[in-house]
Amino acid sequence: MSNDLLTSVFLKIRPRLLTKARQTLGDEAEAQDVLQDAFCKLWRRRDSITSESQAEGLSSTTVYHTCIDVLRHRRVTSVETVESLPDLAEDDGDERDGIVKDVERLIASELTERQRTILYMRDRSGEEIADIAEQMNLTEANVRLILSRARRIVRDCYRNLNKR
């Protein structure tokens, strides 16, 4: 019973939750992710939900807190601007080549074939999101999500690799 209750309430208020998450985060793909994460968190607690109002309140609160978590993560892992990166002069060509090789290895080993393809189409070939979506038979939101996750995986793995 609680499975049906949680699912039906969440689906009923989903448009409102999505709008709030989109306004908070400013990104459609992240807002979609937040709703999925929030539902997964709620699903683990589904047996303790006894009423429609409780399910609605918990859904709203969970989405709100998940948005805050995403914003905190953004602030902590914000990508450095080009101006703040160390200047790689011409004589540092070996260092630049090493970085490129490390990133290429991570892309090859850590990403799925689809993530690699979309990443290369966008970042190497400069293709537009809409064109990639059409070629890959995906929605634009899906392409943005896959691209974002692929970049995050490579970035996090590179950072972990260079902590040693």
C-alpha cells in the first residue's frame, strides 16, 4: 500500500517539484537528477509513510534538501577559471602532454562507450547538443545529462589520480 501511496503522490506533485528544483538549480538536467535522487531516498523509507500529506511533505522536503546538496557540491568542486590555472609556458610542453595523456587514459578506462562518443562529439568536434541528440536518438536533456556525468567522472578521477 505504501508503495502505491508514495508513487502516486510523487507523480501527482512531480511537475511542481521539478519546477522548484529547476528554479533552485537553474539547470533542467540537474533538476531531473534531483527528482530521481529524491525519489530513491524516499523509496528506502516507503514503509514508514502512512498518509498522502506525509508523502507530499517528505517529497517536498527531500527534493529541497537534495537541491541544497547539489548546490554545495557545485561550490566545493567548482571548476577553476582559465586565469587561475597555472600558466603552461612553451617549455612546459611535456607537462601539458602528460595531462592530456592522463585525461585520455581516464576517458578510455572510466567512461562507457556512449559517454565517450558524446563527449568527443561535443568537445572535440564541437557539435551542437541538438545534433548529438538526433544522431544518438536521445533527447537533448539526456545528452546534457550524459555529458555532464562523463565530465564529472573524468574530473573526479583526475583529481583522485593527482592526490597521490
